[in-house]
Amino acid sequence: MHSIHRVWQPTAPAARGPSHGLRRAPAARIDHDRAVSRRHEDPRVTRTKERVAEVVGDLLVSVGPMGVTYSAVAKAAGVGRQTLYNHWATPSEMIRDAAIEGYGGGFPVSVHSGEDAARQWLTSLAGALSEPRRLAALSALIAIGAGGGQDAQTLSAMVAARCAAFNELLSTIGLSCSAATYARMVGPLHFQALQARQPITAELIDTIARDVAPELEPLRTART
């Protein structure tokens, strides 16, 4: 069995010709919206956010979530605490951004079936979960979210955004995915990476994609 780190490919599939029903999909909405907003953002602010996400990831790897404080992040990132207060209401929000910012491996942009969409999405997720900083951030976010309150809301919002982004991709081929099905789809990868600490294999991704595909439902469009 080969780990996904050896077989990972860019997420856009090979060309299939105009008659195969291949449709272009926008990048996942949360990532697309961030990219658009960054184009209109002061470059200094963008660099600060990227630096903070990097520092938070380093702190999580070295000392754990208790080390992610405004003071520690400000000192390591070389910024004032007020700058952090302006962008992140809580330390858990900094951890959230460390979990979702900066992944350069690519997200699915074109799919031709439900199984293909699931496979591409999971392959991208596996690539993200192979990064130590991001893995530490996700692990910390899950741990602090278990305590409830605002931290739990931060985690829930991130998961809901990911599910919505996957549904945006599916909408290009007339399909949709429930929150429960999405959880069953990504759950095994999170378990493998966060708890079992084992490589995510291409075989695992293929199995999940085949199992999930029949659960994807036709997209319901509003009638006028």
C-alpha cells in the first residue's frame, strides 16, 4: 500500500474532451473569498496574517495550544498585541486560521461525478493533513472545541464552511451532500491523521469515495 504522500496529484483531473460533461467549478468558496479579499487587502496586513498563522503553527508543534497566547504570538511574530486583537477575537480564532490558511496543494476545480468529487476532495484534505503545523492546529482546535462555548462555535463554523464548499463543488454536476454524509466522508481521514497517526493511503481514499458516492443526492433547486 502506498501512502497518499507518494501518490498525491494536483486536484484538477486530466482533460476529458468537450463531450464528457466535465464542468468547471469555482475553488472552494471559503478559499476563493479569502483570496478575493486578500487582493484588496493592504499587503502589510496580508503578510502579518500569514506570519501569525506560521507562528501559531510553530507554537502548537513546540508547546501545544496553551502556548498560543496573545503575548506569545505577538512576541514571536514581531507585532503588537493590539494588532492581534484587531483581527482575532480569541486565541482559538488564530488557531483556526493556522488550520485553514496557506495550503498550497490545490483544491478541486473540475469534477465529472460524485465519486470523482469525493476522491479529489479527500486527496486535497490528505495533502493538507500531511503538514505538521496544520495538523497541530486542527488537533488543538478539536481539543479546545470539546469544551463548548465560543471555541466550539469556531470549530463548528469551520466544519460547516468546508461542507458548504464541497457542496459548491458538487453543485456543478447537480449533486449535494448532507452534513452527516460529509462527516462520514472526512471523518476517517481525520482519525487516521489525528488519532491513529498513520499515513492516509490512496486505497483508503478510493474506498471512502466509492462508499460515499451513492449517498450524494440530486441538487434541489428552488422553484419560482
